[in-house]
Amino acid sequence: MNQSVIELAPYTGEAGLSCYTPAEARKLSEYIVSDTLVHGAITPTMRTTVVCGFVDETTAVCWQYSTREHAFIQVGEWVT
């Protein structure tokens, strides 16, 4: 099996990624939008897994793999 590593974004600190189904990501987005201390949203556009990770101490970014574009596409972010 051929596996490769793809850099989604540069980050500071320790790497930490979370994976969500599109439905789970939409639910997380509802929480983010309703929270007064967190700003942002996640808008999954495909059926693929949503991958989110903090790129610094306060900013998380989310991506989905686009089979059409053969690349990860940013679908959201939030700042705490």
C-alpha cells in the first residue's frame, strides 16, 4: 500500500488533528457559531472526512479531501 504524507498547513507547537464525519463537523460548527468566546464555522461541502487541527495556540483549521481536485480544501476554521 502506497502512503504519503501531505502537509495541510504549517503549525506551531505540537501537532494535533481530529477527524469528523460531515454531520459531526456541522454539529461542531453549530456549537462554534453559538459560542460567544469562539469565532468561526465549519462548512463541509463533500461527503469525505473533515480533518481539523490547531495551527497555533488559538486557531484551528479544517479541511476535506476533494476527489475532484485531488487535494485537501479548507472548509472552515475557528479561533478561541
